[in-house]
Amino acid sequence: MSVITRKGDLKTEWEICKQTFDAKNLAPFIQSIHERILLRKVKFPLLEYCAEEIYTLLPDSLHIPFCDAIESLKTEGGNVLLGKILQLRLDAHFQRSLEKATEYISKADIWYVCDIIGERVFGFALLRTPKKMLPAFKKISKHPSNWVVRSLGAGAHYAIKKGLEEKEVERVFEMLLTMANTNDKEIRQGIGWAAKTTAKFHPELIASSQTEIQNKDKVANWFRAKIEIGLNRNAHAKGS
């Protein structure tokens, strides 16, 4: 597999792809993106740049058909395109973007689909528009797909790491606690990741939530273990 590491090289490939674009027939454009970019190893920031270019080039009505086609190709880099394009659509199409992200993640057959899209859509929405995203977070947490629930953990991790306000982190953590007794490996991975990040950046919240955390009927040992790792990382960062 060839590698693209420089923006200049990606721009060269993108210009070739762009020449194949026809609003009446997306197939050649999608095939070009697939062969010239997605079948090569490309750094995620470069793929996000590519997604921005695609978002600008395509009319609004073609964003979702393009994303549907890219999802069906099942490439790792394709998930970056999907996540970034849906992220860019959040302002104008908030609910639809969440629905499509949920749909794509539910079709996953490997963990990185959840994390790539979850961070870019759910995490970005949570960070930028928490009042809109928190009710959606709660609703999505009941989704039957374990991949979708895992993706919320990736999204929460992203938002907390990037500076989500403490009052909003508290609400997120309350929802994490409702999923803290699962035995599902994928959900444990995602929710545990978010719990660890909460403890690392907001140890005072962990301290004030000990009654809930220590409830062994509702919170499994794996969740407490993730919190302990986060607290240890916080202490290490402070030089304790």
C-alpha cells in the first residue's frame, strides 16, 4: 500500500479526482476517490482536508449520497471522510447528521469505525453544542447496536479532552454510569475510555460521585478500574 504523508501530494491526487466530478453521475468521482486516496495510507488530518474539499465541491443534496457510497466501500480512511462531512453538516442538518452517523456506525464490522465517526460527529457536537447533544446522547445510549453505544464513549472522550465545561461533563458522567455495569466488550472499551478521561481531567467530579461509583450493584469493577487509571494519570501530570 502506497503512502501519502504530504499535503502537496494529496492535493495533486485531489485535483485529479475533482476532474471526474459530475453532479449527474457520482460513480466516476467516487471510484477516483477510492482508488487514488482511500486505497492508500493517508494521515487523518489530510483526509479531513480532503473531506472539507469534497464538502465544498458537492452540492448539499449530494453529501449524503456520496457518504452512503463511501460507507459501502468499507475503508478505514472512508470513515474519516464520513465523520468530517457529517461534522460540517451539523449546523444546518443536526438531527440528520446524528442519524446518519448512527446508521454508519451500526453497520461497523471493526472497532475503529465507532471511534473515528464517534469522535468527529458525536464528540464534536457535544463539545460545540452540548445543550443540543446531551438529550441526543441519552437517546443514542439506548441504541441496540453495541458499536453505536461504544461510539458515544469515543465522543465523550473527545469532548472532555478538548475542554467540555465541567457542568456538562457532570451530565455526561451521569449517563456513563448508567452503562457502567455492562459485560459487552465493545461498550466497555468505549465507556471505559470516557470514564478514564473524566477522571484524568475532572478528579473532583469523581470525588463527589463516590457513592454512585462504589455501588457494586450498578457499577462493575472494570468501570472503577478505568477511573483509577484516570486518577493516577491526573496525579502523575501534577507530579504527585
